[in-house]
Amino acid sequence: VSVQSANGAVFRFNPTTNQWTQYTVGQEIPGWEPPWLDVASVMVGSDDRVYVTHSVLQGFVEFDGTTWTYHGGGSQFGGMLEDFEGNIWFLTGASGSGVWKWNGASYQSWVGLGGTSTVTGLGRDLEGTVYVSTWYGPVFKMVNGTTPQFFIDADNIPRSLIQRPNGDFWINNYGGNGTLGTVRHYDVNGNLLERLNTYNSGLPDYFIDNIEK
């Protein structure tokens, strides 16, 4: 399938039949009518529902396997993360919009984390608590899913955060504002243990986009 000629569609692959199904934005997916055809991010939730955000328009769409449902409002969303309670957390593509959470019926938002409204990454620890990375480095732990609590300062443009079974945290730092990108290793209390870069680890570049476990 040629993505360049698919008008920003979402594709579904069936490994049993080895077949692709194309869902054209503005046709099968309601709420996003032409000329707005650009998908920003796709995520499959724990209940096998599919969530799709848009690179221009507000809100998101949800696919239950049969029907697409458009949830408008909120902000222009980018990347997503699901917590253990089934809430969907959103990065925002619109400057000044912070981080948003959808509980299945309504939105909640936090727009002033770290003195900036630009959110750069989301992560989750072993207990399911969500962490929010902000542009200038502060990373916040969302206590009880509602209250931001400062966790670490991960330098400029931190992105995703993961926690390993031993309790240590890892976070990738894209770099910028005069600093170089690294992968940063912290203990369970947020104390920096090491910084990995092209000099000490063999990473091919300083621009570290994402880490996963």
C-alpha cells in the first residue's frame, strides 16, 4: 500500500489473512473531513480499541472494531499513553495546551507544568503512575492521576520514560536549547546514575527520539 497516495489513512493488518484494510480519513472516520487528512498518532488500547489523533484538528477518534467514534474538543493531540485504569493521556501539538487525560467520558487538562505549556513526552512506572516530561527538563509524576509532583530535571527536551523491574528509571533526552541529547539512567528515587551518549555508549547520534522496554 502506498501511504503517499492514501490521504493520511489508517491501515489495519490481519496476520492471519496477510491482508491490509485501509480506513480513509474523512470517509470511514467521522469528524475529520477533507481537506484535513493528516493522522498524527495511532495507539491500540488494552481493550483492543484503536485510538487515533490528528495533526491539525482537535480531539481524537476511537474504533471498537466495528464503528469509528469521534470525540471532539480538548486540544490538538499527538502521542498517547494508556494508564492501568484505562484513561488515555495525550501529548498536545498545539503550543500552550499542556497534557490532557480522557476518562472515557470527559477531558481533564494540566497546562502549566514546569513553567511551560509544552509537553514533550509521557511515561509510566511499574505501578501504572503516569509521568509527564516538559520542554525545559522537569518531569512530573501524576500522583493519583490528578496531582503533578516534581520528580526529576532531565535537561532539555526529555521524552519517554520507562521503569525497569529493578526500580531504575530510564529517560531519553532529545537535546536542544544548547545541549546534546542523551539517554539518562536514574535510581528509584530519581538520582542520576549515568548519562549515555555517542562517546561512552556507541549511540549513533545525539537525537534520541524514543526508548521502550
